[in-house]
Amino acid sequence: MNGAATGSADRLRDDVADPATWSVRVCGDRCTTCIFRPGNLMNLAPGRVANMVKKAVADEGHVVCHQTLGTEAPAICAGFADHPRGRVASLALRLARAGVLTIVPVVPEKESAG
């Protein structure tokens, strides 16, 4: 199966890793509307980001960058990868730090000027 967004949102989290190359995609920098930037640039409900982090940490998972969702190359959000709890809890990031997986830096597509 390829990384197409045919499954549930949770399934997309599995797709940040490429088992064929033992690599994991991580955004190299926060996008301009990253949910981890100050302010509420994505107009999310209060507490939404905190809940996403809490669930990802509890699941040893991660938060996928919204600009990579639904693409063939979803990637871990740079803001989550920098988050003090996120970078420690994420199994994919721990495996990369241990040298089991290689990090492939991703540059999300630029948002269109609206």
C-alpha cells in the first residue's frame, strides 16, 4: 500500500515512516500556520492542540503536519518534533534518535496566499 489517504486519520500516522528505507519523514521547519506557533493561526477550538499532544504522547505517536495530510508523504509536524513531551514520547522520533530509523526532512508545500 502506498501513503494515499484512504484510511482513517489515525492510519495516516503510520504513513510517516517508510519501512522499505527504514526512514521517517519529519518537517524540517514549522509551516507558517503551524499549530505550535504562538496564537491560534488555524482557528482551532480552545484546548484542541493540548488534546492532540496528550493523545499523541499517550499513544507514543505524533502529530502529522496539516500541510502534509492527504499527500503521499505525510510528515511529523516540526512543532511536535520540537515539543518537550512530543519528542520524548514519539516512538518514531525515539527510533530515529537511536539510529534505527533515518529522518528524512520534508518541506511542506507553501500555503496559497488567500
